[in-house]
Amino acid sequence: MVLRSHIHDQLAIPLQTIFSQPLSASVEGFDGRGDLANVALSLIKLGQIQQMQARWDAAGRYYEQAEFAARKANHPAHQAKALMGRAQTADGLRDYGSAEAHVEQAVRLATSVADKTYLFDALDILAQVQMKQGNFNAAADSLNRAFALPGIKDDLLYYGYLDRSDVYLKLAEKCDYQRNFDACFQALDRTREDLSKALGIAQKLGWAGLAKQTEDFLRSADARAELMSSRKRVHESQAKAKIFHPEKPSDVLVTERFVGEDLAFPPEMDLLFEQSKRFEAQAGGFGNSVAVTSLHTDGLMQQSRGDHAGALSTFHEGGSAAGAGSAQAAGR
């Protein structure tokens, strides 16, 4: 989640100043005594300091050395932790194939570790990588497996619930461009359920700042539910319009004159569409696909009123937005 990254960013500089030198010295000391397990642990911590500053290459080198030391020490917990670090640095570099390979190895190692915290962390990181790859169902399965583990403390559960709510939210967002509203509403219900659980944990632990952030996430999810309800009503009203179910030649959008004569929408369409636009503005940006869908509907509304020049301009704007969204997704 972005929230966790923001906390790490705030801590990064003081952590580097306070701990880097002693940790580097400890690596040398443990290495001199042949204590490879503690060499690995110190290298992992050095990698985490670099990771918090988004110094992915430097972090990756520390984690790779830590994995080597842990493997030599036959310490699967430290090796799994180092592999998780390598996965996160590969993720930071957008090398999702390497990230997935590293974390899947970490999952296999962590399965044999008595402390199930390691396996929970590995499955959570795996889910984040799967989300980046667009495999939301697999990400949900990974997190469901993590939540089934015994003995996981509340602080980890809090972040796990946030991450799983993110997965469900991505599934709900499919209704920006698909129309399986029942599945999207179900995913959104799960989003709010996980956020409510995370909020309860934050309040229980006295994390006032994180509780406030989680309340903000819940409000955004509620706003999306309102927006999706409005879009569903618009979609249902559109489906009743003759232009989508033509009964005579004049109902067709394109004729020999290229413009139909009677493109009237049902009377309630204007009201529903304006309501949808208000919810969208109140909820904030939900991604490029919402803007494209909104522009497409806006163009149809303009065309139905006979404003063909305005409709053409709006359709052009929607096409440009769709192209920009595709380019942005390809660059991620």
C-alpha cells in the first residue's frame, strides 16, 4: 500500500544515519567469527535501509549477499526474508517476473519455518506482485491463504487487510469498463469489510494517524459504491433507449445522412447522468477508465440533443484519454 511506503520514506534518512555504520561494522564482526546467520540478518537490515530510500540496486545487492550468507548458514527464515527483499527491489525496478520468482521461492522456504509470520509476509508480497501483473484473483487467493495462518499479530493483519482491500477494489473497478455490476458490488463489499477490520485494529492499537487514513479509505470506497450505483442506473436506462434497440431505420445512429433523426434517450437519462457526474466529482479520480466511460456517455448525450459538433469533440477527447491511459499502463 502507498501508506506503508510513505511511512518508510519518512523514516529512511534518520535510519540510514543512525544504523548504517554500526550494521556495516557488525557484518564484519560476525563474518570474522564465522557467524553467517547474523551476517545475513545484518545485511538484510542494510538492504531495508536502502529500500526505504528507493535505492533499489543498492538494496538488491545487500539482499543478494544476505541470501547467500543465509543459505550457507542453512537458515531458511533469513534466506526467505532476503528473498522477499530481492522481490521487493525487483518490484521497485518494475521487473515483475524476477520479483515473482524470488517471492515464490521465499514462500516455499517460509512454509517450513515454525514462525508463520515469515510465510504471511511472503504471501502478502506475492499478492502485491500479482496485483502489479493484473492477476487480481491470484492476489486475493494468496492473501486468503495468508489470513488462514495461525498466530499472526495484529500489526501484520492490519497491513494485510489494507492490501486485500486494494485487491478487491481493483476487481470492483472493472465496472468502469465492464458491466458485471453484481460481481463488482460484491468485490466492493469485501473492500469495505477489510477496511473496517483494518480500522478496528488501528483503533485497538492506538494508531490514531493510521486509523484516520483508514477512515479516509473507507469514505472513498463508499463514494465509489455511490458512483457505481449511479452508473448502473445509467446503464439500465441506456439499455431501454431505441438507439440501442432500433425498431425502424430512423432509430439507427448512422444512416445515409450519417446522423439519425430521432436519438431521444428516456426522460430520466439526463437526471441519472448528471447524478453520476456529481458522484464522480465528489469521489475524486478513480482512474483513466472512468474518464473515458464518462466522456463516451457525455458524447452520446450531446448527440441525442442534436449537438453533433460538440459530440464529435467529446468523442475525440475520450479517444485521446483512452490512448493516454494505454501509454501510461504500458510504462508501468
